[in-house]
Amino acid sequence: MKVKIVNKSPYPAPQYATEMSAGVDLKANIEAPLVLKPLERKMIPTGLSMALPEGYEAQVRPRSGLAAKHGITVLNTPGTIDADYRGEIRVILVNLSDEPFTVNPGERIAQMVVARYEQVQWEEVAELDGTERGEGGFGSTGRK
């Protein structure tokens, strides 16, 4: 699938790191290092905008290395980019650690996965069909 992308950053367009990668890395399009204090959040520009085809969305997700090593994550994960959005992709990073974290220009700050979706047509009913699980919520299926 081809997707039109406008890249106003000095970095190459996102690329898959391996043949079977699901996501591409998004890089910080900033002119100078930016410090995220503990519990601080900032919207980080990528310099990228795109035109996804109808029926597709892009999800912006945290990078596991930043989360595990530094406590840096994407606040509204996964962030959804709708097919009709044409603005710049920006990433809301939050520092959940107790130490400041510096985001450097060109640093890989998140990953983006493009996925197919369908819209549903809601059918209002008085009650739902029964299942074995029923209304069992979090943890209700237990461990086997």
C-alpha cells in the first residue's frame, strides 16, 4: 500500500527496521534538546503529515526501550490518526520517572502502526445474547 507523506523534518521518512516489523519509528523534529521533567508531558513534533486511505488509521505507540529504561511513554496510547487528518503528527510524551529526561533532535520517540478498521452500525436492543462469561469483568476468566 502506498501512502502519501509530507516530510518537513531533516530526517528520512519513516522506514520499517526489519522485513516483519509492524511499526515505524517516529523521530523528534526539534531544533534543540528538550528536557522532560518528572511527570511532565509535552507535545513533540515529527515534521510528518500523511494521507491515509479510507478504511485505515495509524496508531502512535510508546517505544518499549524508552518505557523500560527511562519511564518515557506516550500519554494517550495508542494515539489514533484518522484517515481524514492532514495535520502534523505530534507525539504526547510523558516522563513517568523521577528523573529528568532529555529528548534530542532526531531521537526515536514513538512508533506508528498503520491498521485497517471498520466502522460499525449500532443496533440498539433491549438485551444481549448470553455467553458463558456473561458480565464477568477484569480477571473474571481466571488462570487455568
